[in-house]
Amino acid sequence: MYQIFRVNKVVSLIPALALVFLSYTISSGQKIKRAALREEMDSILLAHVDRGDIPGAVVQIKKGKKRIHRQAYGYARLYDSQKRVLPDPEKMTVNHIFDLASLTKVIGTTTALMWLVDHRQISLDDPVAKYLEAFNTPEKMGIRIRHLLSHSSGLYEWYPLYYRASSRAESYSLIASLPLKYKLGEDRHYSDLGFVILGQLIERVSGMTLDQFMEQKIFKPLGMRKTLYNPQQKKHFRKIAATSHGNPYEKRMVYDSTLGFQVKGIDPEAWNGWRTHTLMGEVNDGNAWYANGGVSGAAGLFSTARDVQKVIDLILNPDRVRPFISKKTIDSFLSKDQYKNGLGWMMDTTYSFIRGGPEGSFGHTGFTGTSIAVIPACNISIVLLINRQHTGLSDQGLYYNVGPIREQVFKAVLKYCR
């Protein structure tokens, strides 16, 4: 009997031991893959820093609840305004704040609109004219909130507002007065001006300034303590990655007709408020800085990789965050439209930063070198912050193209995803 009992006991332990072995094997495999991914990230980003393509970067990769990799590379500030290497460059850290540029559109403005929709203060199909009287014209009364979010309103892609406006109120009036450049709903034409107007709509509906609304309703509840507009005004925010030396490329956009941005009726010589110093904590985007006091729905937010991740975590796992924005609302913003994109978020997987991603992948990019790529099918996300403008313009008058870096990083993460 004793021998039979012992045999049975050993037999009953076999499944448990197998489970332990399987768990150990899976865990070991994950550690190996994670180490390989970290090594590949180091190889990609250090190579570009060492070649001088970019001054520095921060990358953060997260899968589920686990942060797989977070690392800083290179320098937060390397050059002076004459593009000379500083005698004591400032090294990049994971805590440095970056000018998010157009990531403002998704981390700030789109998230704020999700909140307003979820709290039934607006509907995506409401006419913009319901809230902004200046849009109550024969040409613009058909524009819905959805059109602005999907970049299909027909508004200009870009316009140097600062030539005719010096405040948010003047910017809003100027945009409303401009004729449509395209037929409403005809196609997707990525428009900064549309998101400036979404910022105005948020202010009108909430009764707060845009920066107040963002801070009180989005950033504080999510614990985003280092996400804000105009950090140069806050003395305790000292770790800020430098961006451009003035606005040389935007000046080219106004003066150089070969770039395709020139606007009829604008005399380039009529305004000359261009900055020439190295920007640290001043938003690079000219419309946000010169015409909107640093606060805009299109650009102006500064943040860290850790804070940006908190919005991504909310979107991927809304049930894990205290009641804030429902999954139903989030899903409505991340449903592909006829332009192959979501509302605010980019979802067309032909874009380099999410090229080849599984269905449902989404993200966004920013002109300063920032980007987000999210793969819901694998519950994995990438925050890549590069201060590419700090290197200055090339001899061809362009900033270094970080598209290939984004694509390299995304492909490396896709391998871990599988």
C-alpha cells in the first residue's frame, strides 16, 4: 500500500512539475528575447547618435504591464545656436522633457475630445457651428467635429497665422475667415489649422482655457506631472531637450516657394519676429509660439516618455484606470474611416513608423522627431522621442529624416511581438 501511495504521489506531481518547467522555459525565452530587443535598440540608436545624425533620443517599449526597455541615448543639448559643439554638452536622460510637436494632437487634444464625448458634452457629428458661430457660414456650416479630427474638413493644411494674428482669439478668427482649400469630406488633408480650431472648441465647451482643461481633466487624473505647455515658464522644469536654433525651416516655408507652403496674399517681408536662439522649453511650432502664446490644439505640449505612456495605457486598458474614458468611446476613435485612419490617431499601416503592423495598429508622429507606435494585437507600445532639430538644417535646408529610424525600431519590436 505504501509503495502504491508513493507511486501515485509521484505520478500526481508530474503535471505540476511539467507546469513549473514550462513556465520556467517560457520565462527564460522571454528574457532572451527581451535582452535581444534591448541590444537591437542600443545598436540602432547609438549608431545614429555616433554618426551625428541625431543629438539624442529616449525610447520606451512596454508590453502589457511590463516595461521591456527604457533607455536614453546621446545628448539633450549638444550645440549652441551657431551649431558649434558645446564644451560641456548635457547628456540625455529618461526624465528629459521633449517638445511633442504634433503628438499634442493625440496626447492632448484627441484625448480631451474623448473625455468630452464620454461625458456627453459633445457629439462627434455635431456641427462645429453649434459651438463656434464663426463657422455658421454657407461654406463651413457642414463641417462636423468628426471632419476636423479626420483631417477632412477642407481647411488649409498650414498657414503662417503670426503674419496676421498675435493671440489665440485672433488666430481663431483668422482661421474661420479663411476660405476652404478643399471640398468638405473630399479627402484627407492633414491640417494643423483644424486642430487649432478643435482647441478653441474645447475652450468654448468647457469654459476653461485649453491648458487649464488639459491639466485639470486629463493630466492630473492620469498622474502626468511632467506634461504641460510652456515649461520655460516653470523654473522647476530644468531637464528639457533642446530643439531647433530658431525657426529656420519654418522661415523657408514662408519664403521658399519650392516647398509648396507659400500662401497667396502673404508678403514674407511683412513680418520679422523670427527667433534665432536655441529653443529649450519654447515650442518649436511657429503658429503655437508666435500666434498662440505657446498653447494650441495642434502643438505646444511638452512631456516625458513615462507620461506619454500613461495615455497609451489608458487607451489599451481603459478598465485598469479608474472611471475616466470608456472603452466604447476609445473604440469609436480607433475605428478606421474611409481614409484608413482613426479620429486623431493615424492607423494606415503604410506609414513608415507602423509599416507592416497588424490590423488595428495606430500611432502618430511629431515634427521635432517624436513618435508613438502602438500594436494592440500584441498589447505592445513604443514611445520614441528624438530631438532631431537640434542638429540644425542640412546643406539642403532640411532636418534629418528620422523616418528610417522609426521604421527600424518598429520592425525590431514586431519580432518581439510574434
